[in-house]
Amino acid sequence: MSVLGDPPPGLAPLPRAFLGALAALLDELAPPLLDGGMTKASVRGDGVEVVLAHSTEIAFSVWAQADAELILVGCAALHEEFTGADGAGAAIGLVRALLCGRQTVPAYDGAALRPDFETAPP
């Protein structure tokens, strides 16, 4: 079972697919600096909210929200929106880049951050 647990019942198709792809990504990468105790997926209406908690740098934690039409992915001051099945793939791509240290994001003070969960990109 994934660190995110089983998908909750009643999710709309887009968040169900996103959550499944995200769980598979976490299983594939097994990020060493993912804090399993603080990482969670919670139901929000017909969608889901996910926090991928970094174990040493809170600013590196990644969050995502998915509902029937829209997926949001964020880290620090970064916030990107994705729609539809194609958007779900792009959202997973962004999460992969964040977990693997391949994406620079703005901090809230304007500095540049490069989140890294010490995951070697496949």
C-alpha cells in the first residue's frame, strides 16, 4: 500500500486518476526525504488534497489539490493549474521534477529554492 493509503470512495474520475498516478510515482521513486508520518491525502468534497511533506525543509514540501475539473500543484510560492487527463500527466511531471530536485521555485521572500527529496531521477 502507498504512503497515501487507498483512494477514498466517492472521488470524481480526475482526482481518482491523479491520486493513483501520484501513489505510483511515490512507489517508483521512494523519496528518501519524504516524511511518511506527515504526508497525507485528505478528501475535499469530490476531490482530494495531498501534502508531500519534506522531512528536513518545510519549504520544500509539495502540495496538490484535485477536483472534478482542476488539479493544482504547489511548492513554496509556486502554484500551477492543470486541467483534464492531459493536465493530470503534466501535474505528475511537475511533482516528479520537484521530488527529484529538477525544478526551481520561488520562495515567499522572492529567493529561488530548488526542492530536493534526494530522489535520483529514473
